[in-house]
Amino acid sequence: MLEPEDQYSVQNPGGFYDANEPTNFTASNRSDLSTAGGWALFLAILSILSLLFSVASLSVLPRLSGEEALFTLLFTLIGLGINGAVAYWYFVFYNSARAIGLGSEQAKDAQRLSSSVLATFRLFGILTVIFLLFYLSALAFTVVGLNRIF
Amino acid sequence: MLETNILDDGQASAQSGFDPLSASRFIKASGWINFLGILLYVLGGLFSLGFLIAIVFGASNIRGGGEVFFVFFLFMVIIAGMFIMGNQFMRLANATKSLRIGGVNRVKTDQICSALKGVFTTFGVFSLISIMMLVLALLFNINF
């Protein structure tokens, strides 16, 4: 059982750090975050590459008909937005994890790290829900035969 | 210039690296992380089931050769990746969810940092493997 002084109460509004207050990460914490940050940088580069491929795929637009071109443009723009957002949050995670890994003691780095984790996983979660809804509606139309009703 | 004052594990026995504001953000993220972890487990299970059915009912059509081996290997990597990533996501979800009880402490900070390393490392490694498989498929002109 942990002593009360060992714990920071999340509910306590007075317990919130100032952005410049010191944090207390151990050497192993800093090492773990450095490794995580390195992989986040790699993933950010992959997202940027994917973004560039999406831009390159727009070269097919002149060969498509009006409706097809509109849909391709729309989905490419959505893809660009998603890839850009994901890459941005990976970079934020990388920067804060790198700062903590190098020995930063400011609470703002830990706060940036936590906000990037929240934003990244919330984005992944929302995208997954949207994808699942699309997939299930497609299944409903093709397998169950909703297209005969509507 | 960043100041360096890295504590030994023993020195910071009672203190947390994350402040309550960060903790509240981790708690908010824990729900989504939990959802993604469970989804990865479910998809891994469905893929395994599909793979088993394909092997059992499609065994007579398997002719052997490089392509079959490649697809078999690809499926194994996908299934293993889903389960391993699901496990890492659940580790992070459990570590962040535990912040609801008793706030942040040294042990939970260690768990979160270790789980973050696990999640990003497995994510990066499996992205690397999938890129390598894609390059191999392009090199050997394998059609799916």
C-alpha cells in the first residue's frame, strides 16, 4: 500500500504543476521514452512518405471522369488530412520524449507528451470507429441485401 | 540548453514523473487505448480463425511453391503482429487506467513509460516488417 505522500491526487486541483515545475523521471523512464520517441520519429517519417504518395496519386485526376475525379480528390484530401495530423502528433511525441530523454525536468515536456499520447490514440480510435461503420454498412448492403430495400 | 539531473531508480522511489494534468490526459486516453487493444485481439482471433479455415478447407488446392509460402508467412506475421500489438496496447491501457485509483506514483510512472516504449516499438517494428514484405512482393512480382 502506498503512503499518501507518495501519491499525487488527480482530483486535487491544487496539485496541478506549473509548466516550469520540476519533474522526477528516473534514468530508466528517460531511456524508455527516448526509445519510444525514436520509433515515433520513424513512424512520423512513414506518415510523411505516405502523404507524399497520396499527393503523387493525384496525377491520375486528369484521366478520370468528373464524378470519379471528384471522389478521388475528396478521399485523397481526407487521407492527406489524416496523415498530416498523425505525423504532427508523432513529431510532438518525439520532441517531448527526446527532451525528457535528454534530461529535461520541466513539467511542460511531460504535459506535451501526455497530450500527444491522448491526441494520437483518440485519432486512431475515432478513425477505427468510422472505418468499422463504413465496413459494417458495406456488409449490410451487400450481404444482407439492404440495397433491395433502399 | 537543457539541464540534466537524471535520478537513479532508488533515489526517486516515491516521486512521480508525471504531474496530475498529464495523468488526467492519460486517463482520458486509456479508454481509446483499451478499445484499440481489444479490437486488435478480436481481429487477431478472427484472422487466426479465417487462416485455420483456409488451411483446413483449402488444403487440397495448395500446390506449394514460393507464393504459398510467402502468403502463409504473411498471414503468420499479421496474426502475430495483431496479438503482440494488442498485448502492448492492453499494457498501456491498464497502466493509464490505474491512474484513476490513487493518482500518479513512481510505480505507475514506470509502467506507463515502459508501456509507451512497448507500444511504439512494436508499432514501428511491424511497420518495418510490412514494408519489407511489400518490397519483397514487388521484387518477386507476387500477385495477391
